[in-house]
Amino acid sequence: MSEAPSTGRVRQLATRLPPATTSAAAARDFVTAALRSWAVGDDLVCDVVLATSELVTNAIEHSAGHIRLELSLTGGRVLLRVGDDATTTPVRKPPDLMSERSRGLTIVAALSESWGHEPDHVGKWVWAEFGQVSVPSGAPVAATHRESAASLPLDNQ
């Protein structure tokens, strides 16, 4: 396997999801399909999909509006961004072995090279970056495009 070409080409997909419990599953399916279409290795697909599930679940629990999801591959690095309408800062809590909750950001931090958050005009983005994707030489790569699983218009940002 060789590293993804670092030609500066950006592959990006985005979607909006309703604030519903089914959105975490839809987000996992969306990210899995995107990363596989870009020929990203299964080990990294699993990590990004789990981080997606955690971030989308947090957005469902802590906001009221639609959830924005962006995924990009640039120079062999995957960037996952999940946006919501909440202005509260995400807080990574120390894991409590007896708690059934509050492990999401700890999991994201463990899986990714880095993660963080940033405000925007709607609320905030929480992002995680995953490094050095390996893809097979000559693997087909889907063209850059945007999709909307919820058939909603994307924000023009």
C-alpha cells in the first residue's frame, strides 16, 4: 500500500441530518460509504466511523436543530467535522467506570490525531483529524461532490 497522493486535491462530502436518534446510524453509513469510495483502509474507516457516531450523538443530545456533517480527505489526512446549533463548549469529562455516558470525547481523542471545536454563525463545529491515510496504488477515487441525506440545502459557507 502507498500513501494517498498529496496533490493538494481535496475530496469533500457534506450532509445535513435531522435531530433524531436515527441520525447517528445515517451518519455512520454516510461516512463509511465516503471513505470506502476514497479507498481508505478499513482500519481507519472504523476509527472515523466510531468518532462520527460519538460526535453526532453529542450533537443530537446537546442541540435542537439539524446536524451538519463534513468529511474531507486532503493530502492523506481525513478531517471530520460535525456542526450543530448549540453554542456551548464541548467538555471532555474524565471517564467514570460506572457511568453509561460521558465517554464520547474521550473516545474521539483516543482515535484521532487531534480534535477540537470552533464557533460559527450557527453554533459550533466539533472536529477530529486522522492522519496519513493509506490507499492502494491506482485505487479509484470518487470525485468531489456534496450530498444531502436529509434532502435539505447545505449551508453556503
